[in-house]
Amino acid sequence: MILFDLMNVPLGGLIGFFVGSLAGHYLLDKPRETTDSESTFRAYQRRRGEFLFHVFRLCAKMAKSDGAVSKPEVTLMENLMRNHFRLNDKSRSQAIRVWKQAKDSSDSFDQYARAFYHEFGRERHQVMNMMDLLFATAAADGGLHPREEELLLRAAGIFHIGRMQYDRIKSRYYQTNYRQYKQQQGKWSALDPHYAILEAKPTDSLEIIKKKYRALAVKWHPDKMLANGASSEALRHAQEKFQKINDAYDKILEARK
């Protein structure tokens, strides 16, 4: 049931939940320890619920970033709900609604990432947990799509995660790539997400970057998509992608002057 809900079955609008104490109440199944005060436990529930709300929103955006949500990505989310976060049926149903709403929302990944960091930036262990979950989602289908890496790099920038920390997490999912990073001994750069958008590397020559930019610009040009009969949703996505490609190229050119 969860598999079909996360991928295809339409759901109603996002109900007013995952807010304040309702968030923790609906999301958490962990029994209260007798030594905890009632108020402390409610505060714990609320905070935990807020974290899970951000988890399912951000992971949904990551799963959808390469075009379509895959079955392995859905299986990962189901495993997190059942075995890692131990959600009951009602909580899983609501988590699915959050996932579905975020996946189909026009809100950007960056908006969700900044909202999470605003709430949890001082809880460094939660920030690192979130980054690990985003990598797990990207790696669920066995690869690393350029668009997924773009989002991972952007998340690292928003979360203030350094290159060494980023590479350490990445090594748990992509061993070969990690060895390459270690050889480069690269440090975090604000330009990294822009290179990822152009599917280029900081070591590429300007001529190579220009070629990659031109190829991507042609591929995602809205006029071409319109001529090919793209749907309004596909056209909107192409316009956003085309704008990001141009912005990334401009930023790299400016840095290389």
C-alpha cells in the first residue's frame, strides 16, 4: 500500500499536521519512560515530529530530482518508516501525505533545506543525520544522477558542511568516487553546486565547460521543449532548469575572470 501511495495514488491536500505537539503525537510510537515528566516527553515528541516532517519533505525532493521516483527509493522510505522511525499505520499514512505533497510541490529543494536548517542548525547531529539520509535516498537506486549530486552539494552549502565531512558521508555510499575526491584533496567551494549543474568539474578547462553549457542549454531550452509538445509541467521544469544552467555558467565565468 505504501509503495503505491508514494509513487502514484493521488492524495488530498496536506492536512494541518506535523505542527507543534500534533506533529510529535502523530509521528512517534516510542513509549514514554516512566522517569520522564509529561512535559519533557511532549517536548521530545514535538521536536522529533518536526525533524521527521523535514526528513520526508527533503527526501521526497531528492527522490524526484532525477525525473521519477524509483521503487528502490520508495522501498528505502518504507524501511525508514517501519524499521528506523518505527511509525504506526496512522503515522505512516500521514508521512506519506507529507512525502506526496512535497514531491509534487512547486517549492524548491533549497526552500525546504533552508527551512530545516533554520529549525535544526544548532543541533549538529541532526544536520549530519539529515545529510546522511539524503545520500541514502540518492544512492537507493544504485547510482548518482548529476541532478542528485547537485542537490547534495547545495544541501551541504546550506547546512555548512565542509568538503571533508561531505566526502566522508559520500564514501559510505560511493566508495570509488570517494577515493577520487581524496586524491584531489579538494576543499568546499561555493562554486561546486554550479559545476554540478553543468555536469562539469573545477579542473575542466573553460572550453570544456562552454561545450557542456551549450549542450545542456540546447537540451533544456524552453522553445525546443515547446516545439516538441511538452506538457505545461514539463515546460515549467525546463524553464527552471534552463535558468539554473545559465546562472551556473555566469557564476563560473565570473569566478574565472
